[in-house]
Amino acid sequence: MRYPSIDVLVEKTGSKYTLVALAAKRARQLRETGKVLIEQPKSRKHVGMALEEIAFDKLTFDRKK
């Protein structure tokens, strides 16, 4: 995967594990609703669209302690 960069995504989420969990959850939501938060995503796949949303700061999350 070239876009968005894994380094940028991990920096925004804090860890690879958080990134995977967030992207998977959002990809399931995209599959069910089809409502994309960004205009004209480069990816046609749900996981790719979810990662693009994370890269463009369209998704927020709370880290539970």
C-alpha cells in the first residue's frame, strides 16, 4: 500500500494496533452505509477509503485507559 503512507497513519493513531482496529471498524461501517467522509477517495475498497479518512483527520477516536 502506497497511499496513504503507513508512517503518517501510525503517527495519527499512535500505534499499528489502533490503526488496524479503527480502519476495520470504519470499513465495516462504509460497507453497510456507503457514506464516505471525504470527496473523491482514491481507493475503491472500503479499507482504503477508511485509511484515507484517517489520513485526512475525518475520523476521531478516544483511547480508553
